[in-house]
Amino acid sequence: MSYVIHGATGAQGAPLMSRLHLSGKRAVAAVRNTSVVRDMPAVAVDNASVISLAAAYEGAKGVFIHLPVVAEADRLQYARNIAQAIGRARPQRVVISTSGWVVDEPDSPLQNPPDSAIATLVREVQQTGVSLAVVAPRLFFENLLNPVVLGPVKSEGILRYPLRADYPVSWSSHLDVAAVAERLLLDASVTGLVGVGQSPAITGMDLAEGFSRYLGRSVSFSSLAPKAFGDMIAPLFGAGAAAGVVAGYQAQAQASANAIAQDTSAQRLLGLTPRTLQQWLAEISA
């Protein structure tokens, strides 16, 4: 029996695949075209086909799922298909990453509506009765590597990002998500939501200070309007995906913080502490 990993060639799935292989577990990449994956076992899946997904999940010890960054209408259809496939194939364990979308703050502007793709995925997989854990990061340090963000940091000493300078966020790395997801795939004793990120949360000014220490020169934080940020990333991700990102940052402009709850944090539930910005910068530079 194996672990089926969605996005195994991408930012969240790839480090999870590496961790599972290093620990001697059999994991297969769930990809649309197996011919482009040459360095790992793979199984072909089509998120638009319940039959394809169910075939991939059949007999799996665990499945790691996160929805791709595409237009919300497509994400919603994928979510429904994946949940139906889980219900048919009934793998032993499912771990879903929210990929930063908020699903555990019903009174916050950040909360995704019940009919959103991620809320639908979590709800409908829960309804199958399959053992489920939800990895819930907030914002990723890797977002800061986007050329439109990192370029000005290096060339101008300005960290431009679509958040207020004093806005607290439980930042984490994709590497932290992988560590939590691996633990949850291997240990089904923890179910429900597990928050991943800095606690206490850190601000844009803290990020700028961290980059200042790392680069050895002054870096300041500059708040960017969400729509302006969307215009900058649309050529990279497409207009539909960029629109979803813009909506997310517009919601954050209405919130007081984007912080995980201590009671459901990976620190509390699993004893796993995420990397600090300084640790992450040192690790990716090694």
C-alpha cells in the first residue's frame, strides 16, 4: 500500500514526497501526465474525472490533497470530484492542506464561505467518514520569493507586499507543511484541523527586519494595494488565479490578524515548531 501525493512536483507536494521517501515509505505522485515524471513513481490522475481519481486512491494507505491555483470554478469542481473519489475508494487516511485559505474562523473576514472550493472539499471529505486531518497554514514564506517581491528587496531595499506593515501573520514554509503532513499521514491519532505557522504571529515590519539581518543592509516594508499586486502576478499565474489571490488579500485588509489558534497549532498537537524567517532564509540559501 502506498501514499498518493497530489502536487508532488510542486511547492507543497515535492518536500512531502522527499520526506516520505527518506523515511522509507512508498509514495506515488498523482500527476496528470506520468511521462514528465522520471525521478519518482507516479500515477495518472485527472482532477476533472471522479473515475480517474478513485482509481488512483484505490488501496492507498493515505492521500495528501491540495487544490491547484486555478480559477475558483475549476477548483470547486475538482473539490467535489476528489471528495466523491475518496468516498468511493476509501483510502485509510486523508490529509488536506488548505494552502492558506482560512476555514476555522467563522467570525472573521478571512473565513472562506461554505460554498468555496476549500470549504467544500473539507466538508465533503468529512462526510465520507474517512479518517481526515486538515493542515491549515496561513501565508507562506515562499511567497516572498516571487520575483515581483524579492526583486525590489534586493535592488531597492523595499519589501512590497499587499498587507499592512503592522498586520500579524502566522507565516510558515512549505517545508513546515510537509513535516506536519508527513506526521499526520503516518499517525492517524490526530484528526481535525492542525494550524501551521508562527505563534505568536509576526508583522511585515518583522519580515523587513529579518531580511535586513540576512542581507546585511536596511530593508523597509511598503504596503501594496491588493489589486496592484494582482496586476503584477497575473502574467505569472493567469487572470483567474490572480483574482482569487486579490480577493484573499482584500479580505485580510478587513481583518485584524491572520494568526493560527494556539489550541489547534502543530506546536500544541504534534510538538512541531515551524521555522523562523531567519532559519528559513538560511536553509534555502545553504
